[in-house]
Amino acid sequence: MSADEPARLFVDHFFRQKWRETIVILTRRFGTQHLEEVENAVQSAMLKALDRWTLSGVPSNPGGWIFTAAKNELIDKFRQSAVRAGHANTVEEALYSDGAGPDFWAGPLEDDVLSMILVCCHPQLRARESVVITLRLVCGLGIHEIGAAVFAKDEAVRKILTRTKAKIRDTSIPFEHPPRAEHSARLDRVLRIVYLLFNEGYASSIGVRLVSPELCAEAERLIKLLLDSHVSDRGDVWALAALMSFQASRLQARADKDGRLLRLAEQDRSLWDGGKIARGFHCLDRSMRSNETSKYHLEAAIAACYAAAPSYEQTDWCQILSFYDDLMTISPSPIVVLNRSVPLVMVKGPDAGIAILESLEREGALARYHLLPALMADYHQRAGRSKLAKAYFKKAADLSQTAPVRQFLLDRIQED
């Protein structure tokens, strides 16, 4: 990690947090019909902050500065709008009467964040629209990060965002908790969003970092918000909490001190967080009180097998393969097929995995996903086909947009 990396990580985390807080509060104040204007104002305020703070220094209340700048820009915009003539003073008066400091944020913010998530997951929106708009407005992900999470090009993400904000405006979706009867219908989307957010943090899709721990922490915060708010006591909520706890326990061991990616077999297990592992088993046990079996239950069970193994060699690969077989039954996808190839190779050898991946290559669904050629390369290397392995490692490196992963793949080309 470079000398300025901790400071940059702090800045990234700060701006993501204030992005969410400011959008949520202003949306509650102005209404979802002004979501587009709110997002533009917050984005403008943050650009001004970066510009001015570089020259004049960070103010004593940076979050309040961003909030005030965004709020004032909105008020100015509304004043200048002929459509809203005569209403700007009322909006301004109402907003100022609530204050803008940290004390104002501290009270209802958690409920407001949950309300914002439920707005984004309204049944009038398509599932993909809900995922994209939440990752953008609530989680603060950039366009390319969202694209990587949902396997979409940047331009497609922009179009989805524009269309979804227009839908929210035109259908007058209210900023409030829906009736309890509607919670379950929206919860599936919420869980998928939290799942994708954590995955983006656990394996960053772009940039110079292997992981984005602030995104993982944000996903863990959101799942805790769901559990504490009693939106649902469904088992899949607890199962997802278990999965994230197991995965988060390994974050500190995924790279060496120089930021180099370490394979599971290379990781120092003494660095695994025992507290998070224990929480994972607690949540997994809690999830089993219901009769349902979701994809999150099975993925958590797979993660539990890794967490319970004393060493890589002692991992129960047969049990993991069995869980993947069950996962293919209830939630089949190209990603599940890809991930299932790992225990399949450990149980039946590399050629079994290669056959599976060749079928994925023919289908083309993961044509731009670097892990497909990366695993193909690894399996050919295990089978003694060095030339083929090097070619696939090169292809995987060309597809990867994360510097540590790309370097790891290039280093594998040099292996004998």
C-alpha cells in the first residue's frame, strides 16, 4: 500500500457516505419527483468540494458544507423555474426549518435510508432497474462499477438510470415505508442489491485495489439495518448475513503486504477474522429456523465449508460440490456453473472443469468476464498444457480492469 493510500481510502469512504446521506435527506425534503435534480445537485456540490477544499482546506463540518451547497443549488434551480414559480420560498422555508447539521441527520437517517431503498425497489420498477438505481443513489457506486456488477456496458447503465428516475417521478412513488404486506415483495430485490454491493467490494471490478473494504462494510451495514428494522425475519436475510460474514473474514488475507493477490491455498489463515467467522455460523444457524432454502443459504453453506477447513488441503470439496449441485437446481446461472467448476476440478480432475468451461465459452454469456479464461488457464496448467494455459492467462489479463488481478495473471504466465 502506498503512503497516500489510507488517505485516499478515507476520502473515497467519506464521499460515498455523504453522497448517500445527502441524497436521502434531500429526497425526503423535496420528494421523489425531484430525484434527478437532487442527484445533479449533490454531484455538483461534491465536485465543488473537491475543487475548493484542495485550495482552501477542508471545513470544520465537511458533511454540512456538502449538504448546504447541494440544498442551495436546488433552491436556486427551483426559483429560476417558471413551472415552480411561487413555490420556491415555501420549499426553502420548510427545508431551513429542519436544520442541516449532524444532529438533524443522526435521528431519522437509518429509517430514511431504508425508505430510499424501498422506493428504489418499488414493484412498478423492473428488477434490473431497482438494482441499478439503488447501487447508484444509495450505495454511491460509479457507472462502471454498476456495469461490472450487473454485466452491462456503461451506456446501458446510464440509460437505465435515466429511465428509472423518470419512472419514479412519473408514477409519484412516495418516499415512505410501504405497508408491511408489500415488504416481502420488495425484499428479494433489496437482498440482491446488498449481495452485489458486497461482491463489488470483495473483488473490485476496476482500479488499483483488489478489494474495497468500505463497500463490504456498507453492505454489512445495510444487512444489519434490515435485520434490526424487522422488515423481515425471513431465513434468506440471515443467510445473506452469514455469507457476507464468512467472506468478510478473509478480506485481510486476500493480498500480501505489497497488494499482490493471494490464492486461497496461499492465504495465511491466522489472518482470517475469527469473530466474523463465529458471526457467520451464528447467522447461518439462525437462517435455518425457517423451512426455506434460498441461494443465499447454499452460498453461505459453501462459504462455511471454507471457513471450517483447517487447511486448503483439508477442505471438504465433495460437500462443496454437493452444495453447488443444489444451487444449480434452485438458482442456475453461468456464474454458478463457473464457480462449480472449482470443486469439480478438485474432486474429478482438471479435464472435468475444462469441459464445463468450454460449454460456457460456446454460450458466450461470460465472454467479457476475466474469471472464465483465468480458470481455464489454471485447469490447463494443472493438466500440464503450459502453452494453452499461458494463452488463457494472457486473455484473462487483457479482460481484467483491476491492477492487482491483472498483475497476478501476468505473473502466472511466467510460471513453469
